[in-house]
Amino acid sequence: MEQQIDLNNYEGLCRLDSTGMMDTLAGLPAQCLLAVRDICGSVELPAIEAISNIVVTGLGGSAIGGDLLRVYSAGRIPVPVTVNRDYVLPAFVGPDTLVFAVSYSGNTEETLSAYEEARARGASVIAITTGGKLGEMAAGDDIPLVKIPAGCAPRAATGYLFIPTLVILQRLGMLPDLTVETTAMAGFIKELQEKIGPESPGEENVSKQIAHKLYKKIPVIWGVSGTTEVVAQRWKGQINENAKAPAYWNVFPELNHNEIVGFEYPREILKKIHLIILRDEQDHPRVQKRIEITRDIIKDAVDGITEVWSSGDGDLARLFSLIYTGDYASLYLAALYGIDPGPVKVIDFLKWELAVE
Ligand code: F6R
């Protein structure tokens, strides 16, 4: 039986949270700083030259860092970055590919399979993991291994899973030195934490307000291609895994060419949808105009529309401001449903069933 927690009751929020998701999230700024300053320091990189494409292979919480890299690097790195969430790699992967094999646990079978395939194709491979089989394989194969701290859920380790990819690309000369931007981003989200963290009261706390809007509704999150698309996907995953609730995402401008037509039937279900539109001042002016028009077209069909604007200076800060706001909202939504945000029993069950031969 669902027992809703008052979001202003800090002890109540923590009582449900058996794995300390709330504390881990508060530690995201520190995680980002550790990742930029220390984690890759001792990793020896071989001379990797003539890279013509980059692939990040991973799943779930370990893949989202790949999407962050893809979006962040699109205007900065002259080669494509592809995120692979599968057992197999695309045909273009070969000796001129740099593959980041990312698995927090190190035991995700799709990632292990893609790792082996990348090695067989002669790609330059770098593993990012806490250990597990991926850690063992990387050590055995003598390939660069970025060992990240264990002890939290993969989805709560975004700083550890994403920032090392930036640091490595920086060390390979494919990105400029990002220490200043990353440190500033960490400082900015630390300040933001005071506004959206559990101790900030509901009247002033955007994440708590969003959770109330999403409670007993179907969240649909819309971002923008090339910028907030990764955040929309992240919000969806966090609502699924933390709040154990459905959520869906899509991106402008593509959704203007199909999804927007689907807001007529069934009316009673559409009225259960709460739409979140992620906004960023850097989005293309024509896309901003599209968002304004779209909002007017569908506003009466759905329960409501909430716009959430990014904040902070620099692309990383703006992306992480939205990620942090959504991560907190998903934990508060879990509390409204009266459930423990940490365990993901369904994922564990599925992995366990697959492991039985
Ligand atoms: C759990 C989570 C999942 C995992 C996914 C892959 O918190 O976020 O989406 O990330 O099942 O597992 P790892 O990250 O260990 O490779």
C-alpha cells in the first residue's frame, strides 16, 4: 500500500531510501571533481593515432555518459561519436575506432560481448568500470582501464562514468583542457543542490514542484536534438528506475513531424500526460519558435505542460543543471509513491534469469 512521504520531511525521505540515493546524489559535484582531477591520472594511454570515429558501448546508467559525450563533443571533435547499446558493434568499427567500453558493475553481458568484438576488430579499447569481468578482461588484455569507485547504483555514478571520457579525449589531444569548465560545472551544481536538494522547502524547490506535477501522471519529456535530447532520455530513465513509473521522451524538431499529431485520442488517457519541455537558451531560434507553437497546439489535450530551463554558464553546466533537476525530481516522485528509489529488482531479476544457462 502506497504511503506518500511529505517532501519537506527530510527524515521521512531518508527512511525510505535504503541505499542512500539521496546522499549519493548530493555527492554528484564531488564525484565530478574527483573524476576530472584524479580518476584517470594513473591510467597509461598508448599512442592512439588516426582515430576516425569514437564508440561508447554500454547500457542504461553506463550508456548515458556516452550520450553526454556525443552531444557535448558534436561541435568540438571532428569525428563522429556513436553510442552503442547492444551486444554487437556497427560494421564501421575497426582499427581506426576508439571504443570506450563502459559498465559500472563490469558484468553487463551486452557490454562484455561488444568489448570482445571491439578487440577482435582491432579497435583501440579503453574500459571504464568499477571492476567485475570487464575489469578482469581489460587487465588480462593489458588495455587502459579507468577504475572508478564502487558502491553506488550505476545511474548515480554519472560523474564517474562520463567525465573520464572527456579527460581521456583531452589527453589524446582530441579535446582542449576541460578542467576549468568541468570544475566550474561542479561548483555550479553544488550551488544548485542547495535550491533543489531535500533540505530546500517545496515552495522554493523546483524539483519538488516537478515531482508533485508528475505524481499520478504519465510523464512525457521533450528535449531538443543535439542539446537537451540526452537530458530527456536521462529524465525518462531516472523516473523509470527511481520512481518505478513509466515515462516517455522525444525530441524537437522531429516530434513536430509525427508525435504532435497524436494528441487527439484517447482523450481520457491524454489528460493523464504531464509534459515536461526542456529549454535551453542556446537552442536554435527556429526550434524555440517551434516549441512555442507546439505548446499552444497541445496545451488543452494534456494534464499540463511544465517548461524547465537550463541554467549556468557553459554547455556542461547547462546540461548538468537539467540532469540534476530531473534526478532530484525522480527521487521525490519515488517518495510521493512511497517507494524505495534504490533497488531495481526487475533489472536484477532479468539479469539473474539470463545468467541461468
Ligand atoms: C542501475 C542502472 C542500470 C544499469 C544497467 C547496466 O542503476 O542504472 O541501467 O546501468 O543495467 O549495468 P552496468 O551499468 O553495471 O553495466
